[in-house]
Amino acid sequence: MSTVSLPTRQHAVVIREFGEPEVMKYEEGIDVPQIDKEQVLIKVAYAGINPVDYKTRQGKGWGADNIQKNQFDHNQPAILGFDVAGEVVKSNSADFAVGDKVAALSFDGSCYAQYVAVDSKLLAKVPDNVSLEQAGASPCAGQTALQFVQFSDIKAGEHVVMNAPAGGVGQLVVQLLMKKAAQDNIKLTLICSPEKYDKLDRLIDKSKLAGWIDYTEDKAFPDL
């Protein structure tokens, strides 16, 4: 196990009940979590905000069910936040060392804090050309994009029509699909506004697209 000198207390944003944003409270004196086997402790640099966060805060979904069972039923506060990027400060994993820059989608939440314990199997090292700020916004959207492409089971030579390619998930999906287009000879047509289409120049080579449909024009849907 590798480690550095660490505090025993931290500050965090906690909830003690479900509800509107007002239930979130900044508190000091929260215990820094201990790590189990094959876990690492991350010093949080950035934590992302996703729909799962506000839905959990409202008491909806699997995240809220886990909080009710693991925290509220034991009169303990809960810490939200499922996306995180930061630096490893303690490690019980052979795959990650103190000082590694990492990002994770933590299904246990707890990322709205100075430190969070995460299973090493959920971690990825952050490449040198990616900032921690960028990495902190990527895990949930990135996992969604990967699952979208994998579960779609797109076959070689097929024609894919994609809506909303410039959103948080869409801008990742479109890059994965362009890679698949090069590898598997699929055709890709995008549906978006001219404004969003222009933004794709920094992400993909639009000359490789099979087509673009501007939904803001009052025209019949083209025959693909």
C-alpha cells in the first residue's frame, strides 16, 4: 500500500434528507473515508454534475435507494456526486500509485467532498493531454456513449442516423461512430441544427459523413 500524509477530517456537501437543492449543506468535520482492498483514495480536483445527481437528491432511482438503505436508515448523512477526477493519495491497488491522475464513475457517490474512496476497477488514468477538469466531466457521459455504441450492435456496412451529435453524450458518440465508420465501413448521417453542425468541426472530419439533415428547415425527411 502506498500513501502520503493525510488529514482525518474533510469538508463536503452533504444531504440529510431528499428534496430540492436547499437540502444540500456544506459541512466541515466529515470523516475522510478509509479504503478497502483494491480501493484507492482520491483527492478530488473536480466532480461532475449529471441528471443522476439531482434525481438522487430528489429521492428517485437506484442512487436514492442506496442512500436510504446505507445512510439515512442509520441516521447518517450522504454525499452526492458520481463523477470525479483527481489525484491518488492512497492506494490498495497494484494498478494505481500515489500521484496518479485518475477519473472514475463512482456508483457509491460521495464525490462532492475533498476525498473519495473508489474501487480500482472503476478507475481510469487520465492521459497527459486531458485536463482533470475535462476528465471530471467525462465518466458518466463517456460510459453512456460507450454503452450506446456497444449495445446498438452496429454491423459493418450499415447506415446509422444519429440525432443530437453535439450534446454532452452526443459529442462522444459521434466520435466513436466516426471511428467505427473508418473500421467497419458504416455510413453516418447526422441530424442537428446548423449551429450545432458547425461545432462538430473540432471533433470530426465532416467530409467523411454520409450526410447531414438540418431539422430547422421545413422540408420532408430525405430518403436514406
